[in-house]
Amino acid sequence: MVRNQDFAAEPVTREEIHQRQIEMRGYRRSDGLFEASANLVDRKTSDFTPPSAARLVSAHAPIHDLGVTLVFDRDMIVREVHTFIRSHPYAPCQGGGDTLQALVGMHIGAGWNSEVRKRLPAGDTCTHLKELLGPLASAAFQTMVTERPSALEARDDQGKPRKIDSCHAYGASRDLVKTLWPEYHVLKKM
């Protein structure tokens, strides 16, 4: 029987051809509101002409440089939405953030992603701004960790902590649940 470890692996070389950088930040504002902002920048390592576009994007220059800011209150209700598109491959891209105003009044929480899909038609919304909204909701929650009562206290209708099974660390079979809520800890099935 021949095993992979019996052979020296061929070295693999890589050539970087694309870079996407996403940065997210959360803020407390002086007016009592909060912000979660995201910025996305795409670059190529060589000159690039977008399909059907008349312009050349030089190597390492941004093809996309765009962002969205959600302004929300302590209850996680979106009060304002601001977008920018500084670099874009096509002329019509410039209006791709206008539809995000449909998010005003939405609650950042359960059902966020499905409601975003309902409110923002694909052909009317910049795909890249739209794809930032899921992680941006998560950044908004992280912004509020020290501002809101602990999510560890939230319970469902049966009294079970909502945090259980919300992620890997809070899985019902994990030590964290055993420590915080031993009555809800379950042994992992093998």
C-alpha cells in the first residue's frame, strides 16, 4: 500500500492576481446612535480592462473602492444608511447604492439576511455593497457588546438561553454551556 506521505510533495508556486480587502469598524456617536461601517477594495496585480468597459485599470489601482455605513440605535434599528462608490468598473455602478435606503427601519437581528434579499433587488443594487451587509450586521452586534444588556441573559419561550447553539463555542455539547448552563448541557453523540 502506497501512502501520500511516502512521496515528497511537489512544491506549489502561486502568483497573486487579485486582492480583496474588507475593513469593518464600529462607532459610538455623540448623538446617542451607533455606526457600523464597511469598506471593500478590489485590486488586480496587472493592468485590467473590465469586460465591455472602455477604461484600463492600472495594476494595483482599485477596481472597486466602495462602502456602506449603517447608523442604528440601541435597539438595533437602522436609522440611516450611507454609501459611497469611489472606484467602479462601469459607469452605471455609481447608482448601485441608492436602493440601500430600503434598509432604514429594519431591525439588525434574526432574519436580517433574508429581509435584505427581499428589500434589495439584485438588478437594482450593487452586489458588492449588498454582500457586505451580512458581515456588517455581525460587526454591528460586536459594536454593541459593551453597550447592551448581555445576550447571555436572553431566553426563548421555554426559558432556554438563546445563546445555546448560536455558534460553535456555544454548542449544547461544549464546555462553555456546561459551565454557564449545566442543565442545558448535552453529551455529544458519537
